[in-house]
Amino acid sequence: MMRKDDHALSSSSSSPTSCFGHFCSSALRAKPLPPPSSDTSVRTDSGQGLIRRLSLFDLILLGIGASIGAGIFVVTGTVARDAGPAVTISFIIAGASCVLNALCYAELASRFPAVVGGAYLYAYTAFNELTAFLVFAQLMLDYHIGAASIARSLAGYVVSLIELIPSVRGNIPPWVGHGQEIAGPLSINVLAPILLALLTIVLCRGVGESSAVNCAMTITKVVIVCVVIIVGSFKVDISNWTPFAPNGVGEVLTGATVVFFAYVGFDAVANSAEESKRPQRDLPLGIMGSLFVCVVLYVGVCLVITGMVPYKLLGEDAPLAEAFKSKGLGFVAVLISVGAVAGLTTTLLVGLYVQSRLYLGIGRDGLLPSIFSKVHPSRHTPVHSQIWVGSVAMVLSGLFNVRVLSHILSVGSLTGYSVVSACVVTLRLKDKNTNPVSQKWISNRAEGIICLVAVACCGFAAGVLYRFGASFAFLIVAAVIAIFAALALHFRQVYTDPPGFSCPGVPIVPAVCIFVNIFLFAQLHYEAWVRFVALSIFMVGIYAFYGQYHANPNYKVARNGFTRSVVCFARSFNDKPPDRLENKRITLNLGELEKQKRRLAEIVEGSSSFCRLHEFSCTRWILISSNVLGMKVFLEHQSNLTGRDAAFGPG
């Protein structure tokens, strides 16, 4: 028979204030850092997990396969029409920016060598559960729509190759490969889902088979690009490189913001952590090596295309192929089509691979149904996750013209890159205060996060000002404020050295990454901003109704004053005050005060806000102010209070 007190407690636990407290304590949980020597695969409940088969060569080809698609044959010429021969500088600037992001990814990939998850995993460990869930959602929307869009493009290129056969040309209906428009966004495409199904089968068979396909296609693509560069170099007229930047520095920078997304994909290497043979060594090398190869190939194609044909005469749809046709090299145009097919195949294959590993990671944490966490016992692949991502892409590519949504993409990539850069700084922060009970109003960690947010806000402000043609002076102001925030990060914080690969120039390099990434975010279509906000709100609702109740309950709230204060405030709504309270003011001498400080250190280390806590060794209610010298004990209750720990539990 339930006692009256138990019934009251049960009733209060389902109240709105109780739900709010549970939401805050769940949302602010964080994963513990893995041991420095952790380099073994994570196993599922059945004892089976992913298997380590990917070598350094496989990882480099994985990054190249994800980064270089058909765009290398199109984007280079398209941007060159505006930037002129200086498009080469645009690619170098964008490549340098991506190198800084890659350094951040390389450090975290080396620091988390045993678990899949990429940006989601890093955010879960450095920040909290809700932040990681939102990062996952933004990435997944990009991946799902991007996979469907790439599948449609691949189907179109395949049909174009088939139509090179004279007897077939003009006899293939549009609904087979190019898409048959029906009404509104509805558009039938039969070949795209078939291609997705084939790639999904390859991925389900195992990482060895999928890696072999990726290696074959990537090598084919790289060889074709090299042939294009070598053959084209014999047709270069250096007079076409003058003037080098006909439209000024502004167009060069604008071109850099456009071609930045041509490098997106190197982060795929970080999601193969659990399947790499030597992750701590190979993951950083794979990320940096693949990006270096991409920069060299892009710059080489830019030099050739702008040297073969004056930039004003470059075509819009297939500039590189048209340039070779104008020089009587029609066979190279055919090679370009083959290279485009190979490039799109690897981009699609790696994209589906990364999606399944992200679903595997979040399924293990319980934020999505556990079926996503299952790994095939003999194939050692997340078959359920792989089939799910393939099915979503098949439906989207087969029924909808998703390419019209391309302007809302890239939000996930920029969000992921920015969060990863912030994670590098946050995970390296070391509390300078040796006093177990901090007397600061704000903790060092919270101060560091505020500086990172300030850098991001300045980047967005600078991006908006640049987009709408504001005076250059306003851009300088935003940049100067960001510099001061970065300097505060550098001089007011103490940083630890991570195990494995270490990103140089922390915190300046991550701060530059955040500024540039958010600056590029501001250049996206306004509908991309709406998509970012709307999806975030929707996913907070999903987390509130499902994620918080199914996530791993063993994770603890991050140990920092700001986070503890929020949860302590939220949980204060849940606490039912004692029936009888006796107001009693106790005056503490300095000796007693020091004793109380030591006893409270295990409970509220770093806390600086007003919190109501159960003392762990007696029955007192203690109110702690931000200044420990002003601490007073007000209430004493007669009966023992059982139940919750000091808001967070140990560690």
C-alpha cells in the first residue's frame, strides 16, 4: 500500500516542473573521456562489433572519394568565369581554411580512436547530450538530401554515357535517369534508387568489400583527373592567365566561399575510427593526406582550364569538357564523363557509409531506437542502419526532385566543423583554480565557451555585413572583436596536451576555423537559416519526448560551475520541502568554515551559483552563495532525508 508521502512524491515527479528538471539534467549530460590507451573496438551486447580492416591507404582513398565528385569538372570552370585565372587562389584559400578544420578533426580522431560518431561523439563528450543530438540532426538532413541528390546526378551521367551509343541515343525516356517531372516537387526517377540499392548491398556485405569498390573507383577518378591535367597542360597558353584577377580581390574571396564546399568530405575519415587498423596514427594522416591530394588536384585542374581557354569563353554546364572539345580533344570529354561517374559513385558510397556509422553511434547511446546499434555477427556491419539510410535515399531520389533543395544544404557540414573546432578548445581546457570550491562567479570552462560563442557571433555578423555590401570598416570591427575574444582564450586559459596527434596553435587555430565557418554560414541562402532553426526546434521536441528517457543513464552532467548551476536550479523545482522547518542561524568561525568547504568540495566542486543541496552526511539543507565567506546554514530537519545525491552524483 502506497504511503501518503510516497504518493505525493510520485505525483510531484510527473508535474511540469519535475519534467523541466529532468529535461535539464538529461540534456546537460556528457560522455566521459575515453582512456588514453583505448584503441579497441566497441562491442555490442552480442559480443560482436565492427572490425578493423582499413589501412592508411584505404583511409586516404576514403577521404578523396568523399571530397572529389563530379564538381571538379564543373565547379572549377564555373567559378573561373567570375574570378578569372585567380580561381586558383580561391581554391588555395578555401583549401587552407579546410586544412585548419582538418587539423581539429585530426586531433579529435586521434583522441577518440575506438568509437564511431565523428562530430556527434565529440560534441557529446565536450559539451552535452542535447548539443550532440542537434549536431547529429543537422548532419543527417544534409546527408539524406545530399545522397538523394547525388544519386540523381549519378543516374543522369550514367544515362549520358549510355547515350554515347548511337543506336540508344534519344531512345531512353526521361523517367529512367534524368527524371520525369510530374507536379510540384514530384519527379520520377527509376535508375537512382536502383544504383542506391546496389551500393547499399555492397556496404552491407562488409567494410572490406565497400573499401575495395571505393578504392577502385577513386583510383579511376584520380587517374582520369591526372590525365586531364597532363593532356591539358600541352594546350595551355600562358597569355590566358593575364590579367590574373580581372575582377579584383573581392571576386577571388567570393570564389573561395563557393569552392570551400568542394573540399567537404574529409571528415568522413573520422567516422571510420572503429574500423581503422591503427586509428591513433592513421586517422590524422588519412584526414590530412586526403585533403592535400584534393587541393593539388583542384589547383591543377584550375591552372589547365584557365590556360586552355580565356576565362570569358568558358561554358556554364560542362566548362572543362567544352574546353577540350574546342582543342580537338573529344576523347578527353568522354573520359571526363567516366570520371564524373566514378566520382559520384565514391561520393555516394562514402556518404552512405558515414551515415550508417553515425546512426550506429547514436543508437548505442539510446537517443534513437536500439535497432540502429545492432551489428551483423558475421559481416561486422551495421546492417539495419545501412538499410535505413539507403531506403531513405531511395525514396527521396525516386519520387522527388531533391536537387531544388540544394540551397539549404551545407548547414550540417558547417555546423559540424564549427562544433568540432570548439570541442578541441573545450576538451583541452584546464581549470586554473586549485581551490576545490571556486569563488569565481563564472568558471574557466564557461568563460572559454563564452569566448567561443563571441567568435562565432562575430563571424556571423561579418558574414551578414559582407553579404549585404556593408562598409569594410564594419567588417574590421567584427574581426577585431573576434581577435580580442581569441586572445582572451589564449591568455586567460590553461590548456592540457592531448594524447596522440595535437592540433597546433590552440586556441587560435580553432577560433579562426569557427570564425570562417560561421562567416560562410552567413553566405548561405536565407532558407538555409530557416531550416537550421526549424530543424533544431523540431529535434528538441524529439529529444524531450523520446531521447531523454532512453539515453544512457550512466553518463553524468559535465563537471563545471555553469552546467551544475543550471541543473541545480532546475532540480530545485522538483524538491519537496520538509514538513517542519526550524529557522536557525548558525555563525561559523573561520575554522568551521574551512571544514565545511572541504566537506562540500566533493559535492559542488566549481559551483558558483545559489543551489539547494542535501548534505551527504547529515540532515541539513544548505544554501550556498557565490562567495563561500558568506555561506550560512539556515535549516535543519529532524528526520533523515533519503533519495537523491548532491544533484549530480560522484564524478
